[in-house]
Amino acid sequence: MDIVVVGDINADLIFTGLPSLPAFRQLKHAKGMKFTLGGSSAIFAYNIARLGAATGFVGKVGRDHVGDFLLDTLSSAGVDTSRVVRDATLPTGICVSMSFPQDYAMVSYPGIRESFILAEIDRDYVKRARHLHLSSFYLQPALQCGCLELFRSARAAGLTTSLDPDHDPREQWNSGMQQLLHEVDLFLPNETEALRISKTQNLTSAVRTFDSFGHTTVIKRGQDGVSVIRSGQIISAPAFNVKPVDTTGAGDSFNAGFIFQYLHGAPLEKCIAWGNACGALSTRALGGIDAFPTPSEVVQFLVERAHEMAALAGQPISA
């Protein structure tokens, strides 16, 4: 395999076209709805497989119709799901998302996902890949204490590694993260997560903190683009100008484009361009996978947006 993805998987139920969030005792009618694959790790796995990476997925779902649906969806993109754990003790999780053009609100039922532990991961299977990726560290409490061992064993076997922390619903922002970051080659937080994890007040201070770990940090900044920090240097690029239908999974789609090129040894500028393109194009439809582009669509998009690519030609800024 090119990459094995370990992490969260659930269903997403997405509502769009709401005039505003409903208040207590108030009914709001949505104009659009989508029931689809969810979970940052699963969306990432589906999308990077669509780009052509040989991908395996390791996670946990219930023995129910929702779990069947999710595994069938992953398999349709060519993802190997043979090491996904099925467990009947709890249902598969569902996340309800109320999506607005530039923002969202969510309610999540984690279900069986929260019981996923290190002992359920086939580590010999993981070692068959070239790269290990994990998303939603903070949304998988039972797995957190095993992540350090998982990443250390992967790197000892010669794999490169990447981590997207996602939001911490408990707002503690630690749970072993500081130790884990020493075993990560690519760290992919958004700007809010970067500030919380580094316990700093601005991006400059966060950059100095993450640079001390010696890895590449990719800070996703939504409409403000992305900043990549490596060896004391920052390369920043604006986001492509698009009118989003739904931003669900845009960060995971960015990760897929970026890491796909990273696995091919591409320079940072190309990784950033593909990440930004995949993130932008993924917002054309509801959910995190339906609008994700093929490689030819990414290439065509980048050709058409060559004028916006000029921002990557500037000199890196010292951290």
C-alpha cells in the first residue's frame, strides 16, 4: 500500500439552505440534505484513493446498516477495508451538520468510534504501507494513549507519518499530543487547533513552537489559505477563490491532495497547490466526497487558475 489510514469513521447527515440555526422550540426547514460518508480519517482515505493512492483503512464501525453503508462507500473508491473492526456493542456514529456557505454547526453521536483502541489495530498490516495517516486524534479518546506507540512502531518500520488533530471537544488540547508530535513527519492542524495546541496567541508564536519539533507543519487557514513551516521557513499561499456549496471535509480534501503529492516526492509548492485545489473543488457539492476531483480535474483546475498560483512564486519568509 502507499498509505494506511487509521482513525474515525461515521455517517454524515448534512442539511443546507437553512436561514439560520434553530432556537429552542423552533423548527427550521432545510432546502438540501445529504446522507454520506463522514469522519475525517474516512473522508481522507476515500479521497486520496480517488487520486490513485493504494489505500488501506483501519477503524471501527457497528454491526448495523450504517456500518455496511460506510464500508461499501469506502470500497467503491478502492479502499481496502479488510482490517476495519465490526462490533455490535454500540451503533455506528452519526454526525448531523447544519452547513452554511462559510461556516457550519454540528451535533455528533460518536457511537462505537469512541471504543476503538490500539489493540484492535493490525500493526503488521500498517507496516505494509509506505505512510501512516491519522485524523481526529481528539475525537478518539480510547485510542489516544496508544497513538504514540502506533506512530513509533510505524516510523521504526520505515513509514513516514502524518497527523490531523481535529477539534478537542473537551478543550484540553494535550492528551499526549506534545510527545506524539516528535513522531510525526507532517502535522496538519487548522489555525485554531494550531493556536490551542501550541498554547500561543498568534500564528508567529505557534510557528516557532511547531518548528522546534523538526517536522513539517501545514496550517490550514480556510479562506486565508495555508502556511507551511519547515526548517525555520514559511511558505504561504492564498486559497483559491470559489463559491462553496458546502465546506464539509474541505480540510480533509486538502490533506488528500497535499499528501498525495508528498508521497510522490513533489516539492512543497506542488503539494500546496494540489492541497488547495482539492480543498476548493471538494466544496462544489454536499458532503466531503461527492465533489472530490479526479487527478485530471485537479490538473485542469490548476491550469485555469495559473494566475492565482503566482503567489507561490514568492520567497519563503523566515520563521
